[in-house]
Amino acid sequence: MKHKWIKTKIPGVRYREHPTRKHGMFKDKYFTIRYKLSGRDKEEALGWASNGWTEKKSAARLAELKENQRIGIGEKTLAEKRRMALEKKKNEETAQIKAAKDSVTFSSVLKKYIEQSRIDKNQNTNETEKYIFNKWFLPLLGELPIKDISPFILEKLKKQMNDAGLAPATITRDFAVISQVFSYAKKHDLYNGDNPTTKVKKPSQDNRRSRFLSHEEADLLLEELGKISPVTHDISLLSLHCGLRAGEIFSLTWKDIDLKNKTILIKDTKSGRNRNALMTENVKVMFEKRMCQKQFNFIFSSKNGNKIKEVSRTFDRIIDNLGINRGIADRRQRVVFHSLRHTYASWLVMSGVDLYMVQKLMGHSTIAMTERYSHLAPDYLKKAVFLLENNIKQNKESNVVNFQRALQMRKNTMTHDE
């Protein structure tokens, strides 16, 4: 059924009535306005009286559009006016979101990061990070909006840490945590900029350990550990004779041990690739003894069978008692548990094992990581230079003999011709 349009007293404003619905005492009215735009008739709907539209309000809207057309400013149609209103609303919402994001402080992001870190990382790492946050990050960065943290501010933080005597490696590690916080913020749409830590120059210093145990020191250490802590002794033996990291040792289960072939399967390594470590006879005997006392899935476990998370402090006490670190201030020269793995690689190189094989046994992802051990075997390197020198000498002597022989043959030929 076609609607009947009713003209009002105001030119350009008309309405139709709803067939059944009422607004107050009268039928509900649906208002429209009609006007000319660029010489053509145009009609646009306004709305129902029940939604607030009246003849007077409709006339005011029509007058507004005509005036905009006359002066050439503002919206000239209802559709354009609605579009502009919608765009304005979106801009306001965008501005509000931006303002909220711009006000996000580093400490508020840090709080969320810590909550996630509790799930993703172990307790020791969490405690270490919390100490770093409270000691270094929060005093300088805490209340700053995260968007305002620039490389310049981070350089200031780096200087504070350096002036406090922190080792370059420690500063680098702590800045890696800041980088993780920014990555977390970006992933969760709390920050849109670039990670400022990428523009901060990392402190440079050769932080590699150059100290390794002699065979006498290693034997003495294992002997003393065996007297006090058999577990720490066996863990140390495994690192010293097979080059395993502490975390790799703690993750070992009996399924990973093949006594027949004297191999150890190392899973979920630092490089991300599994590898096989080879047992020495001493390590094999150690596993056989422990297998007789087998109680839990993990080879080295706590009393209730849970995975061990750190090396016993007994190790450090024995090192101190033996005086191995006495008088040594340079941390790179001090013996720690990781020095056992370092010693394993050093012994291999000193024994004449080539770096490629050492790389495979250590589980290094690149040969560059293994090359650091080449300087730890001076006698072996001297021998290599001696072989080179000897080869040069032999070639030189051979060339002299060949030259003299050729010269003599030439002389003989000339004498014969005469």
C-alpha cells in the first residue's frame, strides 16, 4: 500500500502517518525534507516523531542545509551530515584510544609483563628480573609513558649501571629484559613505536671465560665433592667428561641414556637442536651405579622426584675450600660450574681434536662459538705453527737442491758439447 504524504505549513517539510502506532494522542509521524541541490529535487528522510522529530525541528534542519548551500560551507545534505558525524565520532574514539595508549606508563606494562613471566619462566629467572626491575628500571623509567622512553633515556640508564660497577655482560643481559618488555607491549597493542633498545649501543668487552681446570685440579675437585655430595660429584663429572650444561643435566631422564652404545641424548638444548653426547668410561660406571638406586624418572632429582633447578652451593664451597679461586678478581678467571663444560672443550682442543668435531660435541650452532677455544691450547697451536714452519723449510731446501741439480746438469751438458 502506497504511503500518503501530508504537507506541512512549512515549504519542503512533509510527513506520513503510521497506520497503527501512536505517539501521544496522535498517530506517529515520519518526517522528510525536500529541497533543490545543483538544480535537482532531492528528498531525505529525518525520522519519526516518536524519535524526537517535529515540524519545527525538521524546518530548522532544512534551513541549515539551505544556508550551507548558500554560503558554500558545511554539509549540504543529510547523508553528508551523517557521514561527517560518524567520521567525527570515529576520530574522537581514535583520539581517546591514542590518548589512553599514550598515557600507558612503563611500570604498568612491566606489571603485565611480570604476570606473564610467572607463567613462561622459572622462579629463579622471575626473582632475578624482579630485582632488576626494582633496582634499575623503575626508579628512572617507571612513571614515564612508555612512548616517551627514548634511546637517549636508555643511554642514561646504561651509564648509571656502568657507574655502579656492573659488568658489561650484566648490563647487556638487563637491557635484553627491557627489550622483552617493549616486545610484550607491542604484541599486546600497548605500544606502537620501534623498540628503542635496538638503538642503544651494547657495552663491549670480551666476557668469555679463559680459565679451565688442569687434570690435577679436576681430580682433586671430584675427589672432594665425592666425599661431601655424591650427587654434586656425579653432576660435575658429567659436565667435565661430556660437556653438558647444568640445565641439560637436570633434564636428563633414564630414557635418554644408552649404556650399551655409551651415548646420552640431549633434548631441548640451548641451540634448539637435539644432540648425542658420548660417555667416558667413568661416566658409564657412574650411570650404572645410579641405575641400581633408580627411584624417579629424572636421573638427578629432588627428594620428592622433582626436577632439580640449580647446582648445589656445595660446589662453590668446595671450590673455595680448595683455594682454586684464591686471589682471582677477574670473574673470567674464576672457576664456576660452567667452567667444567669449558674445561671439557679445552681438553678436547689440547688433545688435538679439530674444532669441527669440538663444535659437534659441544652442540654449538656455529663454528664461531667454538673458535673461542682455539687460543686455550697454546702448545697445540705452537705445534701447528712449527709444522707450517717446518713445511716451509723443507720446501725451501727442496727447491735449493732442485735448483743446484738443474744447474749442475746444465754445466754437464755444456762440457759435453765442448
